[in-house]
Amino acid sequence: DPIMKPLLKRCGELKIPINIHVAEPIWLYLPMDSTNDGLMNAYTWKIDSTQKGILGHAALIKTLDNAVGDNPNTTFIACHYANCEYDLSILGSLFDKHKNLYADASARFGETSPIPRYMAAFYEKYQDRLLYGTDNIPEPDMYEITFRILETLDEHFYYYRFYHWPSYGWGLKDQILKKVYQGNPKKILKK
């Protein structure tokens, strides 16, 4: 929306990072049937993008691409991996294109922990652009499970908030963990 342009520009001038929620998980836009892998969540929060004025998933990701590109001096943090957890190559392409874009994992551990090798490689490649985030109820077990996913190579365990997918640890290297937990946030706040 053009009305947002002055605000986004001013945030860059004031060195205020923007944490932005773009789109929703892809499953909320797909048919609500047996082919929808995220049906357990999707049915409750489904989005009817056939309604006038409702943008689909790809169109919403394009709005992020446009905003970040139009404001190269503003730091953007796409929470929930920009809701591209179903295909992180989309986020990777945005990282490759925009040096002012970061992302966090908030509330997408359930969707991404079942693909540990891919996630470890993604974090290796984009270790300077990723942040720890949760967006879950701040209870000890939530921190324990997210740290277990990031730090261990444990296999096939369940956490009741992650619905029906089993979790696997990614076994991230210490240097990557230090960046994700502390280094990258500090870098953003010093910009």
C-alpha cells in the first residue's frame, strides 16, 4: 500500500527494524480435503482468496519482495520464515535478492522440524540472516523443544503443540547457533 511507503522509509532512517508477518501458511489457501497436508490447522483458519480484495499466498509474498526492495535502507524481519516454510527456496531467493531482509523461525518448528537435513543446510547457507523466534506460549517445555530441534540430532519425537508431524533435531553447529540466538539480533539492533 503506497500509504505505508513514508513509514517504511522513516523506519530505515531511524534504524528501526520492521518485524513483519506476511501471508499465512500455504495450507490455509489450499482446498480443504485429504490432499492438504496442513488440514488440521488449515480448516480452522482457512482463507478464501476468491473473495474480492483478498490476496493469495504468492501475491502476499510479492508485497514483501516489493516493500523490502523499495526500502533498501530499512531492515525487515519476516517472521515465520515469511510463511514460506512449505518451500524455503522462496525465502532463500528473497535473501539472495535483498541484503536488508532477515527471518525468524517463530511458530514454524512444527512444519520444519520433520525435514532436518534440509533445514540444517538452509541454516548453514543463510546463517547470517536467520533469528531465533518462537511466537508460542513462553513455557519451559516450548523452549526445551525448540532448543532440542535446533541443537540436537534427536530423531522422531513429538511435541503436543506441533500437531501430527514428528520432530527431528537439526544439529546446528555452535557458530550458527550463536548467530541465530544472539549475533544476528545484535547486528540488526546496531544497524
